[in-house]
Amino acid sequence: MSPPAEFYNGFHSNITTATPSPTASQYNLALQDDSVAVDGFPESRVLIIMTGGTICMRRSENGYVPAKGFMDACLKPRPSFNDSSPMKQVPVIQEDGSVFMTNTLRTPPSKHSRRIRYANLEFNPLLDSSSINAKGWAKIAKAIERNYQLFDSFVILHGTDSLAYTSSALSFMINNLGKPVILTGSQAPMTELHSDATDNLLGSLIIAGHYMIPEVCLFFNHKLFRGNRATKSNAHDFAAFTSPNHPPLAKVGISTSVNWPVVQRPSRISPFSIQIDLNTSHVACLRIFPGILPQMVRGVLQLPGLKGLILETFGSGNAPEDGELIDVLREGIQQGIVIVNVTQCQVGTVSPLYATATALAKAGIVFGLDMTTEAALTKLSCLLANPNLSVSEIRRLMSKSLKGELTEDSEMHFSHPFSDLPPVLSALSALGYAIQDQNLQDIHIILKESNQFLLNQFDYSGNTPLHLAAISPNLEILRDFLSQGASVHLRNRDGRTPLFLAADSGRLDNVVLLAESGAHLHAEEKEMAAVLKKRAAEAGDKFKQEAWRIAGA
């Protein structure tokens, strides 16, 4: 839901999420190529959603308790979170749909001369991460959905006990995500002298405010993980989370380095949406152990309403060589229960290397490959909640990568050769001319030869290729860029989105396609868009007037 137009008026802070530029190395240390200026881009607007957890607690006589007024108590006094600039308010949509004007804080400028303005949405009551369930996940997803058009990115504060479950669940509940969603927490409260809370929250804000990583992520101890690849591996250390089978998406140190080749982007022309009817009460998790009895497994499979079972097996997917146990599992599958085989090991994958693993596969058990238990459980719960999917289709999808949660067999045996890349600016310049000439063939050649993702890079004039395609008369170029994951939310140096430029150019078809892809006018474009729509009406320009209407003016 979007707030009325009047709530956008009067906000003059500039907001964007800038995109860093890949280089030939795996991790890139710069926002973009050194030859491309980054000065003059608007600041970012981030919504911190405080769900609960240790990070926002304080010490009391009875131990740690939730602390109200987290932003004022913990962030406002800290120079790294507050540059002491005049307080500004931004609209935040509450759970009941009401719009509340919320105070914001702004960070000092980063090394890239960019500031981050952020607001805080505090859940009431706060959620206990040990007791969170599908209702809590839906509440978080709805908060993001309500405020999706008001903010450039989202940071979710959450308890660490179930943090990997929540990040996995949200990755499957959110579809066509075009903005960063970063979950974080801490092992000790921010109010404590010795705590990891400051680094975790500040690192999350820096990445959310600077880098267009349109995934559900988990940030902890200076590393950004894909949300559905992370697992909690240590109950006490600050390095509490790991991603055993997938490299971090980014690392934060003196510089922030992003592993751009592994970042996923939207590949469908569809708007942002969420699926909230997910219920883990229909799914169970069973850990195989030496001497497990078939009757024990049968007892689990006979639970009322059970639709899915995550089976944690030995090594590369092995279970005891027991014919009766296999028969019990086969009976459950014949009753329509989807059983997924994941390994108990942190590192590695389920594969038919041994006869016992092959026997499980022949019984109809799905190989979960290198999925974490958290990802397998939430993915299966999400698929089972979709009434349009048959059991056979769900079984097939459990072995397919939907949100980067697993490594498919074909990926495991393929390695891409390293090669030197042409300078980003040179490639962007050539791409700009090809867009101007409407030469789709040359565009494909340039994108292919660059061996990196150019579509979210800024050229010398501060535009991305999608900005240029938005004003091009060739709709197929725009469609091609969108299908490759070009971000519709990036703003150029003038603070304009591709949608704004398309509407201002009267490119009605482009506006329709961008809107179908989830594009929306930024909060700071609304006022000017309304003025331009009125001018179009006064001039009798029906095409441009309709373009502004579809764009949301």
C-alpha cells in the first residue's frame, strides 16, 4: 500500500541506493570504476525494522530485557550513526495502514561522500526470536511491503537464535525483490561496553545504503551472507554465523568488497510481491542417528497434517542400511508426504556416492543437495503453501535453485575461466552508443564481452544503461535489460529514476513495461511528477499525461 501523495510533499533530503561496480577480481573494493565520478548522488533512505533480539536489549535486575526507544537511546548519541544534522521526518506506514511521520538520523559521509538517512520502525510487542513462527515472518514481510516504495533498502534487527530461519523464510516469501533486505543482530546488546552490535548494525547500514544487492541477506561479524545460505554455528563468539557452501556476498573492513559475480538479480519482468501463507506446522525435521528405529520414523510420518519432512542424514546423504526403514519412508512418500534429504554436515552436498543414499533416492526421497536445514525447511513450507503446485512439482522444485539456496549439479562441475576485463567506462560508453543506435546485436556483444554486470553501473553523465533505455523508442532494449536484472530503483545524479525519465519523455510503452517490472517513482520525485502531469494536461499532451498517470503521479 502506498501513502497519499501529500505525504511525499515537503521532503527535500536526497535519497538513492548507489551501485558499486564490479572489477576483474572476485571482490570489488570501489563503488565503481575510478574514472567515473560518484560525487553529487543523492543520499540513501533506509528503514530499520526492529523486531527484537539481544541487539536492542538492556541490562536489568532480572537479566537482559527489551529496551524501548532504541534509536534515541542507542544510536542518537553515537557520532558514527548521527552527524548531528537537523532532524527530519519521513513517512512510515504502520501495521494498521496509518502513516506516521517518523524522526530520522543521518550518518556522517562515507569514504564515497555518501550519507545514509534512516528511520526506525519498532514492533510492538517485540518478537522473541526463539518463539518466532510463520506469523512473525509474515509480519516482517508485510512491513517491508507496506514501506517498499518509501525506502531504498531495509535493515531488520532480529534475535540470533532463529535469525538464519527468518532470513531463509523471507528469501522465499519475497518475490521479485529489487532492493537490499539485510537481517542482523548481535551476541551482546548495544548498551554493553563490549559488544558486536555497533559493527553489525553500522556494517548493515553501510551496505544497505551504498550497494544495490537485491537479495535477502544476513550480515554478521563483517560479512554479508545470502540469507538462505547462512546458519548459526557458534553460540558465544562474535563470528556466530557461517555460510559453509557459498562464499560471502560482501566483506566489510577498511574497505567494503562485494563479490559481484555471485549476487543474484531479478530475471523476470514482474513487480515486487510477497507470499505470506507459509506454515511450518505441516513440516517436520528428523535427524538420523545410529540405531534409529523404523517405528520412530513412522511415528513422525503419522503426525496429523504432516505434508513434508526434512531428513538430516549422515555424510553425503546416507542412512542406516535397514530395509524396514526404507519401506517406512517409501510409505510416507506414497501418502503424499514430500521428504527431502539434507546432510548433517555443515560443508558438502547430498549425492548418490554410496548405496544407502541411492536407496533413499530410489524410494522417492528428494536430494536437497547443499541446502542448509533452515533453507530446506522454509523452502518446503513455502512451496507446500502454494495451492497451484502438485506434489510432484514440489518435489522437482526442491532440487532446483529458486533463490540461490542450493548449488545444482551442473553448477558444481563448472568453473569459469578468469580473464581480464575491459575498462568499465569504455564498455559503458560503447553500450550508450549502441542504445542510441537501437542496435540490440551490438548491445548483446558488449554485455557478453564485458564479462561483468554493466547494467547497474553509472556512466560519465551519472546514468545507468537502463536510464538510457527508458527514453529509447526501442522497447525491446528496455525489455532485454529488465530481463537481465537491471535495477529499476537506481537514481541518476539528478535524482531521477528510469521511470521518471520514461514518463517525462512521453514513452508510454516504456512506462507500462517499467511499472510491470515493479518500478515506482521515488518519494522525492512525486511532487515534481505531479507538476509535470498537470503541465501535460494543460498542454493537451494526452500521451505524456497518461504516462505520468501510469507512473503513479
